[in-house]
Amino acid sequence: MSHFALLKELPNRTSSEARRELLRDVTEALSGRAGAPSAEEAAELDGIMASVASEFSTQVRTEFARLIAASATHFCQAAERFAMDEIEVAAPVLKHSGALSEEVLLRVVAEKSQQHMMAVTQRSAVSPRLSHALVERGGDEVVSSLLGNEGADIADKTYDMVMERADSSPLLQAGLVRRKSVPLDLLNELYQKTEADLRREIMAKFGQVESAELEKAFGRSRSRLTTRYRQLPEDIAAARKRLAALEIERGLTPSALVRLLREGQPARTTRGDPAGGGRSQSRHAGASQPGRRLRPRTVCHPGRRAGQFQPGAGPGRGVWRPL
């Protein structure tokens, strides 16, 4: 029986000195102080640690996990076993071990805690697939940590997910703005959503970029917005049908449109009918009726107090009269 095989008997050892001696030998083998183990010895030690790890105390498992994480030898079975352990044991392996495959890391993200995911975000390299899984399942703190890791490869579709969450998360807004490799077109979209301090940081980033590159970023931002808002809403068919019915009943009035807005049905109020129905048709239909006079409208203008706009003859003409 090899010396490493005695690890199987470690939990049953009653002599403290014998336990310490055996642990010292294993520690030296893992750390490389006694010379790198042969391939056969490494495979044996890997299998033994994986099979009996649950019998060790948390303190012993944590020490072994730390040594495995730093070892040049890939103890794959033991690393996988420790990665699924409680966070005190798993953290060093999740952060540093090169023995963990992407599949194992994805399983950790799917099955373990936010603390485990936080450790994964701190790896020297994070693949696009793993980054996406972390954003899908991780909380804002996890995603913020991922954004702070320049070794994380984040795909465009993953950035889109982060952007949606950033609408209501100052933490993620800051993470996006301060990430060195963040696409500039995302910063352009983010500008209006952030506080003054982050806006200044965005402007400082734009100031360091060549004008041609900046124009490309703005172009991508415009394309993203065009694609996003070009898609018709799911209720467009029902909206068109209802607008057609209202038009037949001569019920397509400004008050009806206001009511639809209050019901929270954007497709019925912002899209309208492609043949000319909807908001614009109802507005111009009334204006074209012979003998109909346009009445003053009471409005609130940004930066002004409430008043009335008295329509004049011709487009763009009129008088603002404060109340």
C-alpha cells in the first residue's frame, strides 16, 4: 500500500502525531516541496482525495483545496469535488484552479450559491458561455464583480441582458461605465440613465477616443435602437382590429386615445393602423373639417409655468400665453 493510500484511514487514526505526519506528507506532495509527484502518484492521490474528502474536517478540506488550487498538477477529481463543497472549501479552487472544466463551472453556477458564483467571477479568465450563465443567475453583486474582471469575455447578447438590468441598478451602471472593454455604444445608451458623476466618467471616456471610432459607436447605438423599436408589439393585430372598429363607429377621438393610453396599451396608441389610422389620422381628420376652429390648449412646458398655446395660421405658428 502506498503512503498516499493511507489517506483512506486518516479519519480513523486516533494518534494526533500520525495524522499530522500523514497530512504533512500529502501537503508536501501537493505543494511540490518534495518534488512533483509522478503521473501515477498524482492520479492515485487525486482519486483518493476525491473519494474520502467528505470524511475530512472543513479545516483539512480547506487546506487541501488551497493547495490543489495552487498546484501545477491537475488534480481534476479532487478539484471538482472541492468546487461543489461549502464556500470556505470551494473558494480557492473556484478562483484559481486550472483543473476545473467549463462544464464543471457551469454546474457550480447552476446549482450552488451566490457566493460560489462570486468566486467564479474572480477567475483569471471567464468564457463567454460562463459569463452569460453568471448574468442569467447571479445577483447584481455577482454581475458587478464580473464586469470588474477584464479577463471575462462578455458577448453582445450578455451585455444586452446587463443593460436591461442596469436601468434600475446604479451598481450595474457603475460597473458598465468603469469596465475598460465595454462597447462605447452601450455607454452612449447609458448616458441618460446615470447620475452626474457617471456621466462625467462617460464623457471622459469619449474624450479619449478617436472621432472615427466614436462615430462608429454612435452608429451601432442607432442601429440597436432601430432594431429594438422596429419590432411590432405582440398585440398589434388586436390593436388594428379595435382601431378599425372605432373608426367605423366614429369613436376615434382624442379622448378615446387618451383612454387607451391610460389602459396601458401602447400598440393601440403609438402604432395605429398602417393604412393611416391611429394617432396621426385622428388628429389631422379633425383639423381638416371645414369651419372647425382649433381651441387653445392648456399645457405645461419644461422650464415654464402652465399656460395656453393659441394656434396661429400656418405650421409652427402660435402664441404662448401664461396663465
